[in-house]
Amino acid sequence: MDQPPRENRDIVLDSINEGVFTVDLDWRITAFNQAAEQITGVDRADAIGSPCWEVFRCNLCEGDCPLRQTRQTGRPVINATAQIVTDAGEGIPIRLSTALLKDRTGEIIGGVETFQDLTQIEQLRKELESRYTFSDIVGRSDAMRSVFEIIPQIAESNSTVLIEGDSGTGKELFARAIHNLSPRKDKPFVAINCGALPDTLLESELFGHKAGAFTDARKDKPGRFALADGGTIFLDEIGDVSPAMQVRLLRVLQERRVEPLGGVESIPVDVRVIAATNKNLPELVQNGTFREDLFYRIRVVHLKLPSLAQRREDIPLLVEHLIARFNRLQGKDIAGVSDEVLARLMEHDFPGNVRELENIIEQAFVLCRGGVIEPHHLPPELRAGTSGDNPPSRPTTLLAMEKILIDAALKRHGGNRKRAAVDLGIDASTLYRKIKALEIETPTRDGRTRR
């Protein structure tokens, strides 16, 4: 005996791993499969006949309902991301797609939505992200991992730190990471750019002033050192400080006391000092423009940050991190960059380092109206060759990018092919084939043998 059509439909829907539900023209649920029950925690009997927003409880239901979009435009929504609240009150990330539901004559009778629980995928993503992030700093290269390893040790001490690195390498992020891991983490972190202020203003900002110390000084004002008491003060671009200010800073570092402008008494301060510069301080010392005694005072612990050109294998990870961040900030759902864009980013020298990459991705977000960032969304200097511009100085190819990533993974794992393959997310056999095809020089040892 043949089964009724509704039972046939339910059997078909229940065989699908993704959640599926259909609605009529009044937005009432007409079908609700087994996977939908499992994901939402709502029984089919309770779901059918109810308004979809009461059952599905998605963050897009009120303002930007995908099913409503499909009804209005006639176009399906594909792979949108959202969050639902289960019957137990648990938030679950999902990926969904919608389409119109038509009868045999082609007349629209409702809509259908499929959705997939992304909880496990999100957990894996966070696990991977946690392996390669450190207090908002992203990196998987050897250069970054070596920095990650010593930051906790630096944080434990109370010594003054000098962070050296080119502009845009994230010196303040590292300073904050040191503070957040230190015993001072519950006290203030106070930052000041020493190169952005003239001496008179910088002196007032650092040490404070008393009422009447100068015109418009109507009341006492504490300086940054006093505000950072018990915590950490970050002196950025210390290489730009004048010789006169260097003398005052040296005295504060030696005595741990500050004297406000117009004051007659010095005030004790308990601060950890982290300084940063993009200048070559030893060269400035040799030239006589930076005091040698101050240099040794601030360079008790030295942290040298690599440029982005020195850690190219981090670029794909940084791009993914920045896209996720701008998606959250701008309410967009850009999936990523095209292969050609990633290849061009891998070949770029990035004189502005991570800050430059961040600006490139932010500009692309403004221009991108689709789901993937393409070459025409990039700045002109990275669009070379796409519209009559001069070609790039080096060939921009996926093979070149692939070679860089494989070589870096092999170095990370001491030549161990299997571990490198796992790190890259490919089979070991695929890695062997690519090593041969790309003529990659591998270490003499394979990372498994010990001497």
C-alpha cells in the first residue's frame, strides 16, 4: 500500500542531515524535519502550524529575515550566517539558505529554509585561532612563535622593556600583552606617543602640572606616570624625544619619582616602563642624539618584532582574522579573499606592515559588494596588471604563495613532512607531491630522527 504524500515527504526530509523547514504564505511552518528538531530542540508536532519566528528564534528574524528577502526578491539566499536560540535557551551559530516553495503549476505557496549547526566548526575554528593568537596578536611563523614564548617570561618580571620594530608591527599590542600577563594586570595601562608632542606639552602630559604653572593651568593635573601608578606606562616612539626631555626621563627611571610642572615636591610612582621605537637607537647613541645612559636604562629587556615581510606565512592567517573582525564591526558577511588577491598580498613587501594590511582589507570591505574580495577591490598599487597598470616587479602566482607556505611549515616542524602536512591541512601524500613539483629543498633530516 502506497504511503500518503505527506509521509513520503517527511521520510525524504528526515534523511537530510541539515535542518529543513517550510512555511506557507502566512509564515506558518508546514514541515519540520528530524535534523531541525535536533538542532532547535523543538518537537515537530509543536513546530508545525506555529509562526516560524516563534520556533526558529533567529537573530535575523526581526530585521533581515532571509525567507522574507527571498519572498520579496524571488532570489535565494545562500550560505548566510546567523545565530538561533534553542528551546533550552542555548545560542547556536548556523549557516542557512532559502528558496521559494512552488506547487506543480509554478505558483508560489511559501518558502523553504535549510540550516546547518556550525557549533563544532566554530569550536574547531576557535581552537585553531587560539593556537595562533596571543592577546589579539596573530601569527604562526617561527619568528612570531619565538616572541610568543618569551612574552610570559618578560611579563613575570618588573624590568623595563624596549620593544623595537618597524612602524605598523603592533608594538602597543605587545606592550598590552605584557601588561595583561603581568602581576600589574588589574592596574592601569597608560600609553603616550612621545613623538607626537612638543617638549612643553609632553612634559606636562608625562609629569603633570600644578595650578598656575603656566597660562590656562587653572587646576592641578596628574601626569601619565601618576595615572599609571601601580600599573604600566607605555612610552611609544621614545627615539623621537629631545635631549632635554631625555634627561628628565632618565631621572624618573632612576629615582621612580616625578615632579609636576610648577611643583616643589617630587611624587613617588610605582610603574613598570615599556618603551618602543622604530628608530635604530644604537645608531642614535653613536651619533650623540640619544643618551647612552638612558638607552641602557630602557633596554634592560629587549624585544625585537619581525616585519611582515619577514613572516609572510602569517599573511593568510592575518587576512582571515581581519575579515572576521571587519565582518563583526560592519555587519557584513564577506567569506574571504580570492586566490588571486591572496597571491598578490603574499608577494607584496608591506612597508607599512600589519597596519598596512589592515588598511588594505578595510578599504576592500568598503568597495566589496559581494561575498569575496577580488583584485579590483584592492588599492591601485596591488591591482597592477589588471587594468593597464604596470605589472608587479615579481610574478604573482598561487604556486609562489604555495611554495612559501610549504617551506615555512617544513621549517616549523624541523622537516617532519607528516606534521607539516597536518599543519597545512593537506594529506601527507599531497605534500610529498607538491614538494617534488615545486622543487622545494627539504632539510636533510625529516624531523623524526634524533641524534
